[in-house]
Amino acid sequence: MIEKISRLKHPGVLRDFTWPVDLSTFGRFNLIYGWNGSGKTTISRLFRYLEHRDVPPAGQGTLCVGGTDVDGSSFPQATTQVRVFNRDFINESVFPAGGGDVPPILVVGKEGVGKQKEVDRLRAEKSTRETDLSRARTANRQTERALHKHCTDRAKVIKDTLRIAGRGTYNEYDKRDYVRQAQKMAAAGDAESYRLDDSTRDNLLLQHRAIIKARVAGVDYVLPGIEQLRHEVASILAKPVSTSALRALKNDPQLGDWAREGLRLHKHRNAKVCLFCEQRLPPGRLDALEAHFSTAYEQFIQRVDEHIERLKATSDRSDDVRPPDRAALYDDMAAEYNDAREALEHALSKLRQFIDALIEALEAKRGQPFGKQELAVELPRIDAGVVDRVNNVIQCHNDACDDFQARTGTARNRLAFDIISQDLHEYSRLAAAAERASESLPPIEVELNRLSGEIARLEREIVEHRQPAEELNKDLWAYLGHDELRLEVKSTGYALMRHGTIASGLSEGERTALALLYFLKSLSDRRFDLTKGVVLLDDPVSSLDANALYLAFGFIRQRTKDAGQLFLLTHNFTLFRQARNWFHHLKGQNKKDINQRPARFYMLDRVREAQTRCTTIRRLDPLLEHYESEYHYLFACIHRRATPVPGETLEQNYDLPNIARRLLEMFLAFRRPQVAGKLRQKLMDIEFDEVKKLRILRFVHTYSHGDVISEPEHDATLLGEAQAVLADLLELIKSEDVKHYEAMMSLVDPPNDGETDQ
């Protein structure tokens, strides 16, 4: 239920209203009395904004609903069912300015009860399926976001890894490229074939980052046959020199070399004496030396010397081998090239050591050529393919130079496929989840469409405009006393007819009757649950005569008695009295605790302390609640306001002429029933001071018109005399009927005036 109007800031008279702390909250039945201009329309419009789930456009309103304050900005999300009857309802729903049909009232006939139950069941099922669809869509969005994030992140990794300066295939790599390649790899099922080990991946990264280099020359060198070299040396060592050797020279290689050189010098100089000691040479000595150093000996020594020179030349050629510098080759070939180059250099070093050993063996043989010797030098382990290994790496480098773009492109592709293959399992999992989530939507949507179609079909069968139209026509006939006005059913609503043609020129009474009866019938609309809803009627009997008013109240009471909460706002005292008596006889209304009573009574009253014309909601004046006539309350108002209040403004006196007029009319109608005519004739028949009578008459005529508070364009001087005029009016009543005056004074001015409980 709506418990109170917590706050209301409005340009009208309720411009800064806050619910008084000492005022009881609304009950199930609520009667609010207030004259025109006191703020009833403002309150009804606030409730109407809640009904239509609209935000109040002017001012701010807050309603306390179920113990919680609901600000106007939250009205669109509110769930409280409200129906409001006021002038806006009449102008918008029943008699719109542009014409048009009256909206239909949807009720369920007896034959449609079963179908309505089926509709309710289908609606519950539809609600469940809508929840399922909402959850499925949420899951679908979540899986799509997860897949999108994965693809976007991995595409960014590939792009950042393989981006190059200038134009490049992977410079604009994005999610679409990643998805296309991942889908193809997943379909082929060959992700493992794209996986790279760490070494290969590092080499490909070096290829990707490489800059183009120049070709380099290969190593132009062939390793000698070491077995052949050893065989040749071994053969020389194994062959002795055949000659007449001198034992001393044979056993002393140094002496032999010295003697050989000396023999050559003596023969060359044809010396007869020893060139060393200058003694005569012994006979036959030179011949013995020549026999020792025979031709065979000389040939053998020459052969040894020549072989040593060949070995040295072979060693020198190995020293001249200079492989290219590693920096000249691409970085990805560095490791392989370093290994091959080190292997080559190691082989050449072992070759040179081997040759040196052979030379050393030959030199030893040269000193002792007359005996057989065995070669003690072992064959070294030398890889015969080391030169080819070096040249193969160099050839790969040169091939890379010749096709640099294709090589780097291939490296980048392999790196990209490697990155994709590493996360392909996660991609496949996310893609499968997204596909399952997406595939779950169509069946639910199809089922929802089926349910909606079935509900619409059943509703078309059970929505029958004719029944409420006929019931409204019966109400109109009972209300107006004739059947000239009738509602005819149309596809979009009702058309108001008079004698078979569209009705026009309706009187205010006819308009009010139709609008009120239509509103009361709409409370049975199946789109509104009356027992749980809030109903508000703002001055529902405007422009009705007394007979119509009683009839209207009967309809109101009958159609709203089961409402979850009812608000009745009126300035009509007859309607007020009827509703008050109804509420007084409600079960539980006599309980001492006001919070346990079903009905509450309020009034819209002027705020005396305000500097501008304002009203507030307060509990109903006891004189209005407990007496059958409005006269008691009017008399009390005049009595209370006849005494000037310090600081009171002219604007605060605007309602006094109207109150004075209504009190005077009631008093004179009772005191001068025999005088025909209007107020002037009745007043002039009273014996009272003529000047005061004229001032009273001018006051009530100038600032009142019926029961409507006038606008402030009249002479303000009389308003300044309001208290004096009211005192004259009370004096007139006293002079005319002193007992009546004294009895009224005892009612309106008791010792604890205003403290009576609701």
C-alpha cells in the first residue's frame, strides 16, 4: 500500500510539502476533503504518473510504498498497480481532444475461464523460457567475449612478435587472420606438426629479425690422404742404403754428415792435404769415403729431402686455409658454422701435427739411412668431411642471400603456426563452448515464439469487448434514465453513439456519467487486479445534480469496496458526507488505535505561517468528521479567522470570501426560506446595520464565485479588511439568532479545540 506522500515539491500550492510527523499514514480507505485550488489535482497527477510509470515532469514527488520511499525518478521501475480517475483521465482516455474511440475494457467471460487458465499457464511457461533465454544469451555473450579475447590476445602476440619495419605480412595481423588459420589447423588435426623446439624457434626468430647480407666464398681446400702420406714415409724408413759403409760414420750420423760435406769440398778443390788439419791425406782415404758416400746413398738422401719438402708444403697449405668470419653469415647459421669451422680447424691442427711427426721420422732416417726402421707415427682421426660441412653452411648462407624474402617469410609463417599450435586446444575449447551457447538460443526462441503465438491466439478468443460494453450501456441507462447514449463495439475500442450516429455535444453531466462509469468498469479489466491495486478518484461527481450524485456514489461504493487501497478526494460536501458515513461503518473502524482502523480522514488546509498561498495535508477537522453539515466547519473557520494574525499576508486571505459566502448562504437559507431570489435579497431582509451588510455583500461577491477561489486581479483593499468583515458576519448571525450563535460558539471553541482523535 501507499503509506504516505513523503515529499512533494510542486509549482502549485503543495510547493514544499513534507508529510507531518504527527499525521497517521494512509489506511486501506482514505477520504481527503479540500476545496478547489487546494492541491487535489496535484496529488491525483502524482498518482497518475505512478500509474503510467512516468517520471513527474514538474517538481519532485516521493511516495512511501510498503515502508520504502519511491522517488519520482524510480516510478518507471515501480510495480504498484494504480488506477486514477481525474480530469486528465477523462481528457486522455474517454474524451481525447482529437477524438477517437474509447479504449476497450478486457474481461474474461465464463466460456473463457478455462482458456484464461491455459493462458496463465502458458505465460508462466513463457516466463520460465524467457529466463532460460536470458541466461542462454548471457552465457552466449560470455563465451563469445572469452573467445574474442583469446583470439584478439593471440593475434596481438603474433603481430607484436613478427612485426617488421616497412611493409610486412604480419604488420596488420588481426583476430580474423588468427581465427582463419586456427580453424584450418583444427580441421586438419595436424597441430603437432607445427610445434617447434626451442632451438628451432630461436633460429627462426633470428631469421625473422635478420637483415640481408652479402654472399661469401667457400673454403677451397681438400684434405690430403693421410694414409697415403704415412705409407710413403713408412716405405722410405723400411728401405736401407746398400754401400760400403765405414763403421765410424755409419754409427755416428753427425760425423757422417760432416764427413760427407768434407768429401765434397776436398773433391771440389782437388785437395791433396786435409783441409782441416793440413796433413797429407792417407792413401786410399778419399776412395774409402767415396765408397761410403755412394751414388745410392746420395739418391736416397735426396729422396728423403724431397719428401720432407713435400710434407712441409702440405703442412703450409693447411696453414693457408682461412674460413670466412662468422659475422659474415646469418645469425641463425652461427652455431652450425662455428661447429663446422672448429671441426675444420681441429682437423687441420691434427694434420699438421701428423705431418710434423712424419717429417721428424724422415729426418731421423736421413741421419741413419743404412738400416731398416719402422714408422711409429699412428694415423690421426680426422673427419674427411669437415671442409664439406663448412662449405655446406656457407652454401646455405649464399642460398639465403639469393632468396632472402622467401626465407624470412617462411620463418615468420612457421613462427606464427607454432604460436597458434601452442594454444589450439584452448581455442578449440572456447570455440566449441561459443558454438554450443549459440546453438542453444534458436530452440528457446522458437519455443518462445510458439508460446507467444499460442497466448495471442487464446487471448483473441477470450478478449470480448461486447460484454463490458453491454454492461456499461446498462449502467448508463440506469444512471441517465434513458438509453439514448450507447457504446458500440469496434475492433480498437468503443464508439459512443446517440440515436445510431456518433454522439456529439454531450452535456457536462453526460460526460461525467460516462467517464465515471467507464472508469469503474475498467477496474474489472483483467490487466488490473483490484484486490491488490490502488484506486484514486478526484472529484468524481463534478457537474452532477443531487440525484445523480447519490446514484454515482452507489456505483463508486459498489465497484471500489474490494480495492486493495482506495483514495477519494472531493470538495463536494454531499459526496464527502456519503463516503464518510460509509467509512465510519467499516468493520474495525471503532478500534481505539487509529493504525488498526481501515479508514483514515484527511483534509487539505491552508498553511497560516506561509508567506505565500500554500496548503498542507492534515487530519480532518472534527467538525467535518462528526457533524452531518458543512456549516459547522465553515462557522469554525470564520470564527478562527476573524481574529487578525500578526504577519499575515493578503494572499493568505484569498479563501475567506468564499468561506464567508458559503456560510452566509447556508445561514440565510435556514433563516429566510420564504425570501425568493439570491443572496442579496435574503441579506437585505435581515435587520442589521446597512453599512455592514453592504460591506459583507461586497466582500463575498467580489472575491468569490460559487465555490471557486478567485484570481488576485481585484481590489486588494477589501482583503486587508477581511478580519473586520468576518467579525461583522458573526455579529450579523448573533443578532439574528443569539441562541444559535452561542450554541455554535460552544462547539467551535471548546477548551481543547482541535485535539479530537480521528
